[in-house]
Amino acid sequence: MMPYWIADTLSGLPIYLLVVGVGVPWAFALLPHAERGDLPTLLAAALAAGSGLITAWMFILGTAGEMVGTALLRAEGIMAGLAALGLVGALLAWRGRWTFNAHRRATHRAAPTGSGGSSQRGSGADSEHAEPSGRLAFDERWLILLIALAVMVALVVIMYWPFTAYDALWVYGYEARVYALTGRLPNSIDYYPQFLPLLYTLGQLSGVSDHAARAVVPLLHIGAILAAYVLGRMADSRRTGLYLAALWTLYPHVGEWSRAGDLEIPLTFSFTLAAAFFLKAWFDAGKPASNRRDRLHHAALSGAAFGVALWIKPTAGAFALGVALMTGLEVLRAVGQGRRGLTAILAALRPRLEIAAITALTCAPLGGIWYVRNLLLGHNAVDFPPAYWQTLAERGGDDLGFPLLAILVCTVSLWLCFRESRRAGALLGLALLGAAAARSILVPDLSLEERRLTLAELTMLAAGGALLYRTLVLDFLNRTDAGRALLPLAARLGWAAALAAPYFIVWFYAYSYHYRLSFAVIPLLLLPVAVVLGRSVGAVASRHRLVKPVLLFALGAAALPGIVSPVSDKFSGGAYLFGDTMPADDARYRSGNAALMTVVDGLRVWKEDHPGERLTVVAPGVDRLPFFFPLDDIRVEDAPARLTALEDAAYLIYGLPETRGAYEGVAFFENQVINALGRQEIVRRAWGHDDGIFKYDVYELHLDRRWRAPEPMGAAPDEIVFGGFARYLGYDLGGLELWTGRRVIMHLYFETLATPPADYSIYVHLRRADDSLIAAWDNPAARTEIGYYSTLLWEPGEYITEERVIALPDGVAPLGEGYRLVIGFYDSANNRLPVMVNGTAAGDGYEIDNRIANVPPPE
């Protein structure tokens, strides 16, 4: 029998394949003629077009449904949109087929004799390096096999797991469940754009299922691989494209994160595809003989892919900064070439300014729709993560790994071309870069502050970079014949680096607390490495027949960690695929979410005990909880400070670290909710769990008891008022006999008559008959590890129950009877409040019992 997780995934796959199918005619219509015959490029463009168009249509349906109060985000409406989009795409493709056929005939006539009718070369390649598009070389076939193996392993792992990653539970998986169940896109949702949640909704039209929703995850994973290939092919050659695709696929962190189902891999797909088309248009704009129509097609495709990237995550906006940087450098280049007069400069800039403008215009509709919608609804256009996260950015030398790797590989590959006089400078430059990064690479257990680059290390980076620039650019590229031959390729790599630079710099400075947040520019950063490998492996293999098997073995060995990396799970190990340790999704959710699932288990019991009722829980900052109760009232966004805000809730959840962070902006003496956690009569801890990463305590709420008069066993015999605001009502005591080691629970009861003027503590003293002190149990009310119920929070009419544990220290009093318990209030300066008994002043303390005895421990 097929495992349920495979069956569920396969049930969701057809609709996603249909989305790609709808995108194919759009891709065919938009791609320049020369690109339509390249299957990876066509599929990458089809996935971007299909997913972007259908999620835009679903956004319209969901928003309209919310406006009119009707569930419009349903299968029939979505399928009608798919059909219409497919029809329009087919008409556009049909319209373009005539020019495509004409182009193919012209290309065939122009093909040199003996080429087999195909002379297509890598789109960005130098003519002396480009290879035919027909037969694959030995290393290309091997790379495709390694990529396929890695994808198959990742596919199995992706199918096995439900949503378990924090962000997927918090946002994308949760929102998809809400949309699938309600058929609307609520106006209250305002955080990340909706590309991924709407795609996950698409797989759950016939019923909520993580695995059906996640059937799109492998397609987006493959899309990122295809985009890396397209980038390498357009920047240099098909072989470079395959090496770049392999480097990305087999990067172990990509394998580890492939199952997460969050934004980073889809963002890499769209960002890299946008970069590939933009760089192709930019490169061709610098060639006088290039086809302007093709350039504009590439620019439009880049803008469309950039729009999808902005529809995925706002950090994609760094692509615009990269384009702005490239434009600024182009202006400097035009001015530096000696052109005089504004007209001459603008004429030189026009082709590339046109590319930037077309990209901006075509990205705007899809890229801006979410942010405009938020503004219209009164939300922020963009909600950035709390500033706290930026304080965790590591900014270490190891975070510069990919740029340093690219520099190292390029320098080593050109080593023999350097003049003898410059080799020492290149070696010193590499040594300085290595020394700057070595500390955080070689010593992994450094603290956050210790990991960050010091001023001395930054100076070494700058000096090393300057030396290598002098060797690679000023000396080699500009002053040698071999270097000048590589100038076009070097320029392309330089433009690619400029496009990636803003994103990488922002990540390094503000978000380098997690590797996944750099994914979007990893293919761009790895492009120089792929170029060197693509241009050198074949040449090395041709030197001796034994070199080829050695190279194949080396490539396979290097690929192995990346192939198996998706399987590893730091919470469950790697054997879960081969046993029955996690037979159902609930067990899998616990991987990394053990404390959360303990909370979920308890709340499910409440649901079973209250059929048909809507569960209301206040859980500030516990963002993953609504995923499991999408139609219940789980309040995670607000951090209420007053207990009245909890009166309709069944439970309050305090989580570490989330709830503590949610209350950072609430002043201590204004936070009635958290400071009431020690008031067990109204906020009773029901259950909880600490899994070493997260800790949750669930409190059962009985807030009506705040206003219900208690019935103490030892009721006050008189009208006793402390400080004019607290009427003493009586006490309960677990026993009158004390002995060393015994713990006796005592409760004191007060009624709040007026708002207290200051923060007071309550003392409980054990005294002798002569009023001398034996032991004291002083504390503010309801004290816990995280706060106390300050008298500043007491409300008129509220009843307060204060619990104390009476434990007699060893040897503080002789055995005997007649010891007295005295209570009172005092402020931070140890000034005690006056006591009024029946309207008469009675000192600063009140004796509640004089029958306490110190007795020997029982036998």
C-alpha cells in the first residue's frame, strides 16, 4: 500500500503541473526566438509565468470575496481563470509562431556545413569558447546525473515531511489553510506577499493537506536549479550553466533547506531568473550588432520575473538597487570614455537605460500589487522584521565565503598567466583575505561579538582586495594579450557581481544570522566559479585518458554531501525514512516543535470537550499556533496589557522567547497580564513543556473570580484597611504547628477599595509575644520569575488572593506555643503603611493569628 504522504503529494501534483502547462505558451510568446528551443529556459520561464499569473488571479478572487463577503476563492473560479489564462497564452504563442518558424529557417540556412543544422551557442559566450547545443560532453552528462540524484533524494524528503519550519507554520502554511477553508483573503493579513500561500492554497482545494500543498515545493526547487542553469548559459555557455546549476543544487545548505517550504528557494528561483534575463539584455545592449527586439524581450522577461520575486518577498527589492548600481557604473563608464556633452552621453547610455526602464515597467503590476493593497487597507506597505534580529547578524569572515571562493578560484585559474613580478602581489592578496576570514572559519565556537570582523580584519580585506585588483585587472586584464581576450567575460562577471552586491551587503550587515537568507544571490556569487570549471574541466580531461575518470570520481565525491544533505534532520536523525518512528504527521510536527505540540495536544482536548464551540486563546508572539487551529480565535499579534482583554478567552499562553519579545514595548507597571501569572486563583497554570529551544506555559483563565468575594476560613473579625486602599478579608492556613522542614501554605485575601498610589510589598512576620521577629516572608503580591502583581495594577472592586509558603528556618525559635503571625504593607523605602481597624489607627501591622506553635518533627 502506498504511504499516505506519497499519495497525498501525488493528489496535489496535477494542479501544479497544469499551472506550468498554462505558463508554457506565455513563455513561448515572451521568449526571444533564439531562446524558445532551449528546454530548461522555456520551462523556467513557464514556471515563473504560470505561477505568477495564477496566484495573481487567486489574489483577485480572494480579495473580491472578502469585499463582498462570499467565498470566491474556490476550485471553479480558479479553474476558470486557469483556462482563460491558458487560452490567452495560446493565442499569443500562436501569433508568435510565424516569426519563430521564420527565425528557425533563417538559422538553418545560416548554419555552417557539417554542423548538423545547429550552430546555437551559449548566449553570452565568447565565440572561441561557445560549444554547439547538440551532444553533451562527458562532464555535462555526469553533472545532469548528479543533479537528478540530488533532486530525487530531495523529492522523497519533501514528500515525507509536512510543514515543520517556523515560518512555514507561522505564515505560508497557516494562511493557505485559512484561504482553503474560507475561500477569502482576510483584510487583516498584511505581512508577507501572497505568492507562496496562494500556491499552497491551490493544492488544497479538495481538502486541507500539508502534503498536497507541498507538491509545489519540488517544482520550485527544480525552478531554482533551472534558473541557475539559465544564468550560467546566458552569461557564458551551456557547460557553465550546468556547472552553476550543479553548484547550487549540491550546496549542502540548499539540500538541508529544500524541505522547509518557505520563501528562500522560490525567491532564489525568481531572483536568479530575473538576473539571467536582465544581464543578457544588458550584455547585448553593449553590442552594436545585437537585436533590439530580443533585448527588449529579455528586459520584459526580467521585469516579469522580478515582479514575481517582489510578489514572494520584499527583500527582492535589492534587485532594483543592483540595477541602480549598474546604471550608475554605466554612467561613470560613459563619462570616463571621454564623451562630451549631455547628448553624447545620453546616446551612449540609451540602450542600457532602456533595458532598466522596461524591467521596471514590467515588474510593477505583479511586484507592486500587494504593497498597494496594504496601503489602501491602512496597513504598512512593508513590515520589516523587528530590529532585534539585525542585532544577531554575525558579519563574520565565514559569511564572506562565496565572494572569497570566487576570488580564489579566479586567481588560481589565471596564476600561470601572471607576470612573475605580480605573482607575489597576488599571493599576498590571497593571504590577506584568508587571514581576515580565518578566525571565524577555524574557531566555530566564538560568541557573536567575537565572530564579527574587527577593524584590523576589515583593513586586511581592503588591502588584499586592492592587491588582487591591481594584479587581476590593472596588470593582467588591461596589459596582456591573454587578459584582453578575457575582458568581455570579465566585464560580464563584473556586471553580475554589481547586480548581486546590494543584496549581499544588506544580508551581510543586517541578516547574516542565517545562511538561508543569502540564497537569492548565491547563484550570482558562484557564477565565476562555474565559469572557471566550465572552461577548464574539458581542457584538463583532454590531456590524458586517465584524467577523465579521476575527474568524474572527484565530481561525484564532491557532490555526495549535497546529494544526501536533504535527509538529515537534527531532531530526528537520518533514519526516519527507513523505519516507522514517525508514522503520522503529528509525530513529524514534533521534530523541532515538541513544546508547541504539547500545547496543541491540550487545546485539542478542549476542542473535543466543547464540540461546535470556537476556541479563544491569547498567545502573544506564539506565531505557529494558529496553523493548527486556523478557524479558531488564536490571538498572537497583540500583546494585551490589561486583564479585561482576556475575559472572553479560555487560555493564556506564555512562550519563551516569543511572548517575552512581544511584551518588550510594554512598561512593567502597565503590564497587568504578565504580572498576574502568579495569581493562581484567576490564572492557573494548566500544563506546559520546555523542549530546550522553546518553552510554553498554558494558563487556564478564571477572570470572573477577580470580582467574586472569597470565603476565607479565618475571616477578619473587624473592618481592617491598609493604606486606605486594601481591605483585609481573612486568611487560610494549612496548619498551626510548624517544625523544621515543614511547608505550610497560607492565603491572604484582600479587597481593593481604591487605586493604590505606589508599588507596595506585603510582609508576613512570625513574631514572639514580645513582638520580636523570628522569621519573615516578604514579597510583592503574586511574585513569579518574570514579575509580580504590583499594587499599582490593583483595580477598585478587585479581590486579591496572595499565597505564601510558611517554612520555619532551623533553630530560629525554641519549641513552644503562642507565636504570632503579623502582616502589613511597605514601600520600596521600607516605609510601612498605616492600618485602620474599624476606622481607628492601629499601627503599621495587623496580627492575624497568635496560636502558632513550634513543635518537634513527627516521628
